Amino acid sequence: MNYAYSRRMEGEQDNAIREILALTSRPEVISFAGGMPSADAFPLDFIKEATNYYLENEPISVLQYGSSQGFGPLLRNLVTFFANKGLKTDVENFVVTTGSQEGIELVCKAFLNPSDVVLVESPTYLVALKTFKSFEAKCESVETDHEGVIPEDLEEKIKKFNPKLIYLIPNFQNPTGTTLNEERRKKCYEIAVKYNVIILEDDPYGELRYSGQAVPSIKSMDETGNVIYLQSFSKIVSPGLRVGAIVANKDIIRKIDSAKQSMDVHTASLNQAIVSRFIETGEVYTHVEKIRDLYRKKINTMTDCLGNYLPDGAYFSKPDGGMFIWCELDGKINSIPLLKEAAMLNVAFIPGMPFYAEGGHANTLRLNFTSSSLEQIEKGIKVLGDLIKTKY
Amino acid sequence: MNYAYSRRMEGEQDNAIREILALTSRPEVISFAGGMPSADAFPLDFIKEATNYYLENEPISVLQYGSSQGFGPLLRNLVTFFANKGLKTDVENFVVTTGSQEGIELVCKAFLNPSDVVLVESPTYLVALKTFKSFEAKCESVETDHEGVIPEDLEEKIKKFNPKLIYLIPNFQNPTGTTLNEERRKKCYEIAVKYNVIILEDDPYGELRYSGQAVPSIKSMDETGNVIYLQSFSKIVSPGLRVGAIVANKDIIRKIDSAKQSMDVHTASLNQAIVSRFIETGEVYTHVEKIRDLYRKKINTMTDCLGNYLPDGAYFSKPDGGMFIWCELDGKINSIPLLKEAAMLNVAFIPGMPFYAEGGHANTLRLNFTSSSLEQIEKGIKVLGDLIKTKY
């Protein structure tokens, strides 16, 4: 039969992503594409212990149907976890999600009608753009500089577009690596309150700081319920477990909890129990230090190599944390054909264009430094730098 | 701030369900509400073994990001699993889902625009109704009798409403327990083809047959790609693991895979690996026999007790499988106040009204027999029967 798909599925174009995934799966390729944690960064022994603990002592609680809001012990442990992050919460402020990606989907489901506007950073996380578009929302870009979103332009764009949501990744942004400073965060929050708009604060990388001082989350400034905060455990425990959390006003949580019931009933309980125990035992804090040490070496190696091998005039970001470095090359270079050439030399990255709501910016690209070894970073960046030099 | 939720969240009424969940959580209540498997039905030793196997031997494959379509070994094992169920498939016919509930959500996301019509059985699974409504679809009922959906009325309703989807639970239907016979399945399929409509065949209970002969799935008759089949592993492995699968034409699978990327990236990999090994080792088949033996005793006890304790003239279904028995009481009885009275006597069930797209049918109720012990069933049905007798 001929299928009549929904309007929201029209214009679904993820060929670029699929091509890249295909590229990165060849074993000989040094891949700076993707956004995977290092295979060395998983707390394997802890996960084994926690799994055995629950299957031995509380099997029914992790194998039976659970609450859509989340596994009780995890909800209670999240209160402590967020208190340590400077956020006062109680258990009614959370819904546990199947990864923080489901958090984006659930917030969209609760808030967005077709044609609603979402303001996004330019550039921003490409799967968030895909998600907003899958709700038939319009994504409009707010200008950014190398310190993140520009509050004055945010206010202009609110006046112009009357948006429903403002989507921000304030820490070590994907794809640029930029961290929004405290003053700008305050301004963004005040603007959101002034115009009655929700800020969706996505913070998958907040724990991955390698240098500099932590900046308070926008959610920690929220006295009005204008901020919804997304926590991911993919980068500090394991992405394969698919556990994240939404932190929001209780009224929002009730709506999202209801949407969650029909989306997947609840997030897998054994997986929630592992994360719960990770917090409860304090292992999360010692493990995050290990990850930071591991990734600090990698980012330093990559920025050193980029300094050595990229041609003069090529910009690359030097983030204080996260997983990504952003490059802006000479305007005559298009990073999509560049990727094809690089792939033939067994190096992969992601072209910058799909990170922009309006496309364009063909001269940009994103590099991931967490999933490659130091040797791969040195080798791959030299190959890439030498290739780029031939274009200057 | 005042929140402007999406239109799809308007009229969200799940107070009835919430009240019931609140009732069933009191430990002294014998609950025939809910739809939970027996705590004795989980293959705990197998789950421990499978978990240890993967964490020892292939930790990265279950802890790292995975494919949105599903865990490779599970996709391959699903081909065998479905071959044994009389369904010829290959790996490109599947998307693994976070429970089969996510299967419903994903099919809605791929197909439904606001105001589209979904034809449903009258009555049908209440969370499916909630899901369709969350996509702003209109649910229209097709008449059923004690043998399931009536094909002639299905054709009438297709002509009248021009639906996008027909949602059917052909095996041991939720809530009625009815199984659609082979002849009616064929007719429903032919009608779907004739009018170019998708049948969404939800089969969470198919493996739970206690008497009679298996009936071929509608999907097994599908030569045109009109049928999307939903498999659940919640009832034969564990609902807490949240693993299900969509079986469909490859074109549909590509769309759903794309929607899955923004919904939750992929289903938790360790959980998929456990299910994969459950199939691969053949444990699924021996375990299903154990569950059947366990539940056969329970359903027989419940139907015996209903025969003994319900007043003459009260109807109850005698399903060949599944988890539910359906009761139709005298027309003057309303099962919502009846539930309140029963709860005071420490017995719970679900009133039938929320299972009807158009409401009404206040004299009906659903009983679950899988999660209570034989003693609880005997005690609880006597209490309930005695209470109902006072209304006749």
C-alpha cells in the first residue's frame, strides 16, 4: 500500500547523519564525529555490583512495572544530587526519562502546537532541531558569539517571534563547546520571565568540567517556574542505560508525567536503580573525577594538535569542558565535501551545517575528543589539519 | 508563570486511573485492578545470568550508545522468534521499542495528524485511547460481540469515518479477554486492504494461551504491508525491563526509526541484550510454559469463583489466555461507586467506562487474575461477588 505518513514526518532529512554514522562504523576510521563517551569511562565494576545488588535483594522492584514518574529511591537520591549542584528540589520536581533525549520529546509534547516557535542557539544540538521540527514547530536562531547566546538578540527575537520555548545548552555547548557566563544567564532568565517564555536548559555535559569554575545553572536562579532543566546520566554513567531526568515546577511535572505514561509507561527500572545507587553511594562524585582526568588529557591533546596542524586563520574553540570542539574555516571551504575527502584518509567529523536551524555556515565543523585515544587524536588531527591546509 | 500547554494536553483526565493506582498501593487491598504479571513469573535466575554474561563479556556493547533500530543480536534473534510464531521477517522489519507502549506512540507519531480517525474496538485498552487522543486523533468505536470485533461494522465505520488506523488486540483482548477468530481476522485484513487503511495489531498477550488453539496473527496474513504488529516482552520476561518491538514493512520501519531517534535515541541496550539471550538460548519457550501453568491455575480459580459468587444474570468472560476477565453487570449498577465500596472492603478492580472511546457502559468492570495469589483470588472474588449480589 501507499503510506500516508503524518505531516510531521515530511521533509525528514537525516541523510547527512546517516552517512556519517556509516562512515564512523568502518574500524579503520579515526572518528571525531558522533558524541560517544570513551569506552574507558564506564564504571563497569560499579554497574556489575549495583545490578547484582538489586537482582539479589530487590528483584521485584526492578523487574515489575514501576511508577511513570520514576523509581522511588532514585527520585529521593536526585534531591541530594541536585542539592550538591546548588538546586533545591523535592521528589515532586522530577520525572525520570529514557535518556535526556526523551526529556526534550516530553517537553515538546507538553508545550508545542504546530507553528509554535522555539528559539535556539545558532548553532545548536542537531537532534534537538530534529525533535522540535517533528512537532511541526518553527526553529528560529538567536545570535551567539564565542561566549554563547547574546541576551540582547534573545530579547529582540522574543519580540519578533513570540516563542513558546527557548532552548539553551549553557555548559560546554553542543556543538561549539561554549559556556554561557553567569551574567548572561541571569539576563536570559530575566528576559524569559519578562516575556513569559519557558527556558529549556539542557545540561548533558555540566559535570564534565576540565578547567575553570562552575557557573550556576539557570534553573538555580529560577524563582518563577520559567525554567525546565534536563539532566543526563549518559555521560557520567553510561548512555546504553538510557537514564535522564527532567527538573521542573510541579505543575509541569504532572503534565509531563501524564505524557510519559503513554510514551513508554516508565523508564526501565533496573537502569534507574543502577543510577540511584551510583548517587547514593557517592560513587558518582569519585567517578566524575576519573572521567574529568581522562577527558582533560584528550581535550588538551586535541587543542594542542589543532594549534599545531590547522592553518593560520582557522578558528577552533577551547572549551572548559564537554565533548566537542568547534572549528570555523575559511569561508571558501565547504565541510561536506571536506568530510568525503577526510573519510578517504580515514578521518571523520561532523559538518557544521546541520547544527544551524537555517542551514548555511558550510565552513564549520564539529570534532569530538572523548571517544578517540590520545594516539588517534594526534594522528587524526594531523591528517585533518594537513588536508585543510591544502584548501588555504 | 502561567503555563500554556499544548492543545493535545487539554482534557487530560486520568483521575480514574490515578485513584485506582492509589487504591491498589495499600498493602491490605486484594487488587484485581492493574495489569501486572505475577511476581513469580519473572525468570530471575536467567536475567542474572544474562546480565552477568554481557557485563563480563561484552560490556561496551551494552553500555555505549547503540543503534536506534535496536541491538544487533536482538534484531537477528527476533527473526527466529517470529519465524516460530509463523511470521516471515528479516532484520529490516523491526524497530525495538521501550516497551510495546512506545510502539503505539511511535506509530501515532509516524501516521497521525490532528483530527485523523482511529477505529478502536469497543471497549479497548485505555492507555491506547489516551495515546491516540494525545495526538489529537478522534477515536471511533467498532462494535464487538463476545467473539471480538464485527467485520461488517468495521467496514461500515471505515466508510463513515475514513480512518487512518484500525487498532486491534486480537488475542485475549484488553479488557474483554476475547480472541478474534481466524475467519474474522481474514475479513478485517481484506477490508483494511480494500480501503487502504493500516491495521495496528497489538499483541502483548499472544504467548499467554492457557487453552484452545493458537490463531494466526493478522500480520501473518499480510501480503500488502497493511499491518503493523506490536510485540511486548513485558509479560514473558519482565515489564520493568521495558523492551518491545514493532514489526512492519521496511518503508514504515525507516520512518519509525527516524522518529525513534528523537524520542529516546534507542532502547536501553543491556535490557535488549537480556531479551536477545532469552530468545537465543530457547529459554523463552520453556519459561512461557511455566507462566502458562501458573496463570492457567489462576484464571481457572477466578472463573470458578465468579461462577460461584456472582449473582445469576451477571456475565463474565472465560478467556483462553491473557490477563483479564470482563464482567457485565445489571444495567442499574455503576461500577465506579461499586469500586469505592469494594475498596472499603479491601478489594479493587477497574471500572469499565474508561475502556470505551465514548464512555458509558457503567455496568462493566475488568478483573486481572495474574498478579494475585490463588488464596487472594478466592477471598477477593467472594467479597466482590457478595457485594454485587446486594445490588441485584
